[in-house]
Amino acid sequence: MSPTIQRLHEARAELHRRRWFFRECGVGLAGIAAAHLLAGELVGSESGNDTRPLAPRAPHFPPKVKRVVYMFQAGAPSQLELYDPKPELAKRDGQLPPPELLKGYRAAFINPNSALLGPKYKFSPQGKCGMELSELLPNIGSVADDICLIRSMQTTAVNHAPGQIFMNTGSEQFGRPSLGSWTLYGLGSEASDLPGFVVLTSAKGTSGGASNYGSGFLPTAYGGIPFRSAGDPVLYLSNPRGIDTQAQKDSIDTIARLNQLALEQVGDPEIAARIQSYEMAYRLQSSAPELMDLGQESPETLELYGVKDPKEASFARNCLLARRLLERGVRFVQLFHEAWDQHGNLTADVKNNANATDRPSAALVKDLKQRGLLDDTLVIWGGEFGRTPMVQGGNDGRDHHNRSFSVWMAGGGLKGGCVYGASDELGFNAVEQPVQVHDLNATILHLLGFDHTQLTYRFQGRDYRLTDVHGNVIEGILS
């Protein structure tokens, strides 16, 4: 053999050795790490050898609640027309705001030195607690003794997409896991035939899009699954023509075996998520139609929620579906209703939006309570920020406002009939017990049984958490 041919053979052999090393050793080490993550040891799996991504897991300490429904009112509802009465603002309607109030202030669109705009609707005490609420919210007023109203929420965001993503992921940047995904990552799911995190949308799609409910850098098994309001709840759920149930089952079983072999070889968490998604899609073919059939509900229940047509998409229908999902073991249900961006036509549009959401929001609290589910369920209602005390759009609109807005919660571990925090007399700044987004999320995780500083996931060389390096539990609202 010539020296040239010998060198070619040696070079080829060296190439094969390097390829073997990177294939077997590199992926092998990654597989060991992935297998450790899949075992659920980071958050205290109830079954340490259960590698299912959504297997139920124990939290850090006994939780107050086991499940969450988040009614996210995207577009930013006006706290000044709904939850935060301001008689002084009404007196100063049309006047310029005090100059000292505007120091360092930046509005999204208007000149901050715009005239003040008084509240468009009246407030009155509701419930035994005497919580003052708008005349637009008679039904939420009827559950005032069950809810905890925070009037001092603050955020750093001033526009919709970053504001929504910040409220839902703890960061204004794309790519972070959502609150629902962190919940599912920490607790797993008790639903065998439905996803652990379901998303329902009414009005229009959210400005923040899928980032509001995505899994970010967590395995995709923890992401929210949007259910459609018409047709199949999930696209391509029905079998195509020519494929019967047995043929489909045989196909899925074969794919599952192939994926399981790949999982055993490389330990990639995404393969486990893929297996889970195929199995879930198969089970959804029977569970989803039953779930979506509101004809099973009594006329009294449909009336309670204000559902006029069980097949017609609406916020009311989604609230009732949320209760049905929670009953079936779904861990986190998020309702998005983006209709609250009243830069103009405030008086009419806020009333219309309240008419669409007040009754079903209160009905969900009442329904959960009468079924014995509210004690271990957390209900959340709120948007990404509030609206300015100053006018926009002639004399009937408000701009985005991040210095003080309102959110309410109800359920296990919370004080009912509680008002926490306060804004100043014009509704401009939070002046008592301000609550940051990270504080709210830390409190939600606390109610679910987690120390928010310890629920972490290692990504790109460091541990990440929902609250980043911030957040304190709001002790004053806990029962």
C-alpha cells in the first residue's frame, strides 16, 4: 500500500473515531442529564421513576390550591370605571393634573399634560365587606365577599404585547415560560384524557400571541394548548378519510415504539413530549367532544353563566368550559378576552365589555363554590395594566397606565372580601402597599405550594425562575 493510500485510510479512521466520540459521548452525557430532568427530581416527583412529563408531582410544601383559572382581560380594563372609585377625580374633571404628579412620567400615546377625565360610572358598596365596585359589575359585586381586590398593581410595561408577556411570563422578552407552563412543570397534571394547560380565547387574539401561554425553554409538553371555539377543539383531531380507529391505533402504537427506542438511546425530553402529544391526541378524540358538549349542562347552569347558545363562541361559554376542564383534572386554564383597549369611545365600550364579562366571571366563582371546588382552586381576573386618569380621544378615552391598576383573585388561601393597596386620590400612583408583577406571581406560586425562588430550570448555564431575581409573597392577602 502506497504511503498516500495509507494516509487516506488513517485519516478516514480518525474521522470515524471522532464521529463516534461526538455521537456516543456527547449525546450520551446529554441523555444522562435529560433522564435526570425527566425523572422529575428537580421538583420532588411523587413517583421518582415516572418519566412521563405530565405525571403529578408534589410541590415544596402543602398547597392551598391545586388548580388555576386565569381570566386574562387583555387590552387593559379601566380600573377607574370598574374597581377603583375616585370622587376627587370626578371633581377635577377637565382640569390639568398637578405638575408634580407628572415628574418623570411617560404615557404610551398622549401628552401626559392632558386634562383629567372623571369616572364615567358610579360606585357603591357591595357585599357584607362593603367593597366599592362599579355599577357595571352587579354580578361581581354579588361575590364581593369571596374575592380579594388588589388596587395597587404596578408594571414596568406601557404597551400591550410586552405588558401581556410580562404579566404571563415574568419578562417583557419573548421566549420565557408562561405562568401556566411553570405550574405544569412544577405540579404535573391530574387529567388523563386532556392537556394539563388549556387556553380559550374570545373577542380577538392577544397582542402577545402564543408567548403568553408558551413553554419557552421548558420542554414543549408544558405549553398551553389552545382549544378552538368551533369545529374540532384542536386542529386535525378527526381522522382523515379512509383511516378507521384501529388503523389509527396501530399507527400511533408503532410511532410510540419508535419514539421510545429513540428516547432510550438519547434521552431527549422533546421525544418524551412527542410521545405524550401523540397519546394525548388519540385520547382527545373521545374526551374533547364530550367536554365541548354544553348540552349536558342544566338550563339553570347555562342561565347562570349567561350562555344563550351552547355552540356559540363567547366569554360566557369559555367560563363554563373552564369549570368543566377543572373538574376533569386540568391543572391550568387560561381565558384570554382582548377587548379592553378604550383609547376612545370609553363610555360605551367599557359598558359593552362589562356586559360580556361580569356575569360569567361571577358565575364561575359561584359555580366552583357550590360544587366544592373553590376551596382548592385559584381564580384570577385582570389585564396587563390599567388606564390613565387623563383623557385621550377628545373627551371619551384613556391611554395605557402602568403605575396603578386593579386585579382580583378568589379561592383557597385568600382572604375573601379583602381590598389590598390603594392609589392616590386621582388614581395615578399606587400609594399604599404597591404590588409588582413578580409579587403577584410569587403569591400565585406560593398558593400552589412553591417557594418561587426554588422552582427553577437550568437553561444556557444558569437557573431561571418565573420571578427572575425579584418578587415577594403578598402576605396581607393570605388567610
